[in-house]
Amino acid sequence: MSEKLERLKELLGEVSDINRAASVLSWDQQVNMPPGGNEARGQQMATLSKIAQEKFITDEVGRLIEDLKQEYKGADPESDEAAMIRVAARNYDKARRVPPEFIAEQAIVSSKAFEAWVDAKRTSDFSIFRPHLEKTVELVKKYISFFPPADHPYDTLLDDYEPGMKTADVRAIFDALRPKQVELIRAIASARQVKADFLFKKFNEKKMIDFGVDVITRFGYDWSRGRQDKAPHPFETAFSVDDVRITTRYETDNPTATLFSTMHESGHAMYEQGVNPAYERTPLASGTSLAVHESQSRMWENLVGRSLPFWEHFFPAFKKAFPSQLDGVGLKAFYKAINKVEPSLIRVNADEATYNLHIMLRLELEIAMVDEKVAIKDLPEIWNAKMEEYLGITPPNDAKGVLQDIHWSYGSIGYFSTYALGNLISAQLWEKINKDIRDLDDQIRRGDFSQLLGWLRKNIHQHGHKYEPQELVQRVTGSKITAGPYVRYLTKKYGEIYGL
């Protein structure tokens, strides 16, 4: 390795260290920190974010990148070195456009907004969060102004989460998907409905959390390099390939959501635990995009965790843990219940058939905020109207409506479409996995997930950020992101459940 590449890796490693340290503070804020620590924590995170930005956008880093681009001009583009230089150059170009002072301001605003969101959601009062969201959106628009005009202003935001993806691409995918999902939902609505009332009885919180721990241990989540805590909104965060943490929450009115959110976050975490250790402290040391990340979490939560083979293995133990709640409930009845299709208020608890409609709603609102076509003060009313239009239900309060998601509180606008894209990718990968592992269902029935995790490690996880998302999906499946496999998956699964 050349001296210049060694020097670049050293500098990028220091930037990574600072950003990871800021992530530890963010994790602590959501898991342990008392509310009174908010102001000081915001300042601490702002300082670290500013220092990381200043260290990254130095002239020395820029010169090293330019020199290495020339030095590796004829190198194999598949090599780790070429990939690291390519990704570092892309990140550097974007970072140079954003002043460190702006990064610090954004960190302070986000910290205050998070605490305001927690309070607003707890009291179901959007007015508490409104001024913070207004400031957040102002900063988002200012951020967009740092970049050359795009086909659509939202492109600049989307590119941060899904490199190479355009707003027009997402809209085209969603426009093709929406009518097929609506058609399926209507067919299900006219079929004999599934009973699921037993899922909403009182379940012991500790037993539910412990059962989830047992499941993800079987999946392959490495507890020597991870841990689980409670937080207002479930999430995964990585401080290194050897320290990848998850959180969950218990919902008294939807107890099994704890189990499925644990599976979901473990999917994210196993992705990060599977990144090539050689990428540590480099720009390659994370998942390639949020959509690919979401494909992993949704795969383990839904394609595995809500499948019949999975419960053929785990249902006896689950019923033993909760005998009174599941008295008289058989395997097939339970399987149908956890896959019941019904328009719901809360995105994270939505069934697979309606989930993407939640995402499409949020995408429309985010684009409208960026385009200044909606006023922040009107969001609760607009949200409720969209919920009625898309899902035929109206939230009874702000906590179950516009305040339900954490993302806007820390400025993550441009993010939501990746959830639906992740669903599509998960189904594309699943078709390929089942071709490569012919007896996958039988393995899952035995509670054996080793070959599945091994396939993901080889084809997805180890590559980290080496390939852009569309490139990675095409390399593995032979096609860019497409809705076809997901529509086939939904049609087959719910056709069998509802006798369509």
C-alpha cells in the first residue's frame, strides 16, 4: 500500500473515530440520558460533529484523494483500495460544500428537536414539536442550497441515504407498485377476515423481550459484539464492527410488536456485524444504503419471522411462554393472526400489504415540505387527511398520527422511501436465496439459520459500502430494484392466507 493511501486511511480513521464517538452520545441520549442533560448533550454532539467535518474537508485530504485517483487510475475498480478512494472522493465532494458551522448548528437543533418530539409524543401535542420542526426544515432547505441544482431539490436529500437514486426513480417505482398493492388490499377486504384479538391481550413484558432475545440469538446476532436496551423508538447503531447495538420497546396495546421490532433491528445489526473487518475506520465500514439496510431488517422480521416455517419451529415454545393468552389457539390461526391485513395507524406495526402506503404518504409530505407546498402548522391536518385517503382511517390524536416517527426530529428528511425500497430488495434477494438454498424452508423449520446468514454475509454484508445500492442489487440478483418479486411474494402469501 502506498504511503499516500496509508496517510489517507489514517486521516479518515480519525474522522471515523470522532463520528463514532458522537454516535455513542446519541445512543446514550436515547437510552440512558436524563432529560435535563439535553442542552449540554446537544452542544457536545455539535462540537464533535464540527471537528469531524473540519478534519475531513482539509486541503490535505483533498490532495491525497486527487493524487490517489490518478495513482489508481488503471487499477481494478473491484479492488478495496479503488472502492475506498471512490467513496472517499464522493463523500469529500459533498462534505466540502457544507460549512462546519452548519453541521454544528444542525446537531444542536436536532438534539433539542429530539427532546421536544419525545415530550410532544408523550402528551400528543404537535404544538410542542412544531417550532423545532420548522427550524429543522429551514436547515434542510439551507443544506440543499449548498449543492448544484438537481432535477428536483429532494434529489439532494435522497442521495445522502440512497446514493445514485433520484426522486423520479422512486416515484416511478411507487407509481407502478401502488395500484397492485391497492388491488390486493381490496381483494383481502372482500375475503373472510382473520381473527387476531388474542394478540392484544396482556403479555408479560420481560417474557416477550426474553423470547425475542432467544430468537435473534438463533438468527446469529453476536452478543459478544452487541447488546439490546429499551428506547422510545427501536433502532440499531454501530460504533464499530465489534460494537453494534439495538434497542426495542414494549407496547401495552400491541405486545407482539416487541418481538418483531427485535427481529427487525437484529437484521440491521447483523448486517453491520458482517462488514469486512478490514474496512474498519474507512468509508466502506457500513451498509451501502438505507434501502439495502432495510432489506436486511425486513427480511428477518417478515420473510423469516412472519413465515409459517419459522412458527412451525417456534410456536410450541411461544405458546408455552404464554399459555393463557394462546389457550385454544393453533399454529395456523396464530400464523394468520400475525399476518392479518388491516389498515393501521402506526407504520412500524403495519402489515406487509399496507406498509408501503405509509411510506408513500410520508414521501409525499416530505417533498411538499421541501417544495414549500405545505405549512408545518398544517401537518397534523394534512397527515390525517392523507391517512384517510390512503388507508381509510383517521388518527385519533397526534401521537398516533404525525408525531409517531422519530426521523424528522433529527433532520432525517429524504429517508422514508428507503423503507419501501428495502421491502422490494428483500423480496428480490429472497427469490435468489431460495434458488441457491433449495431446502431453506426446511432449515427454518428446524430453527437453523446458519446457511441463510452465511449467504447474506457472502453476498451482501461483507461488502459494506463498496458498491452503490443499485449496483449491488444487480450484481446479486441480475436486476436493479424492481417491484415484481415483492408483488409476487405478497400475492402468494396473502392468496394462501385469505383464500384469494
